[in-house]
Amino acid sequence: MTHDEQHKAIVGLMDFARKMKRYDQEEFEMLVKRDKDDEDLDEKAQRRLVALYEQFVGPWGR
């Protein structure tokens, strides 16, 4: 996953942050902080971001 794809997924999830359960919301906030620091996500964090995206936004298309 490129940094641009990562950022687009996070921006796409921003509107759904309030609908997330607390655990999901805390993980999402961590991902947002890492994105703001221009940090590339590791494989585990990328999988979690894709899972959140598919759960709240829709199918992940590359």
C-alpha cells in the first residue's frame, strides 16, 4: 500500500469515526496520528486499516 492509498483510506474513514466502537475508534486515531507524522504503516496496521475501511466504507479496491 502506498502512502497516498493509506492517506485516502484514512480520509475516507474520517466521516465514520463517530460510528465506530471504542476499540475501533482508538485504533483509527492511532492510524491517523501515524499518517499525520508521514509514517508508513507496517503490514499489520495496513491490514487493520483495510478491514476498517471495508467495514465502514465499502469494498477496498486497488
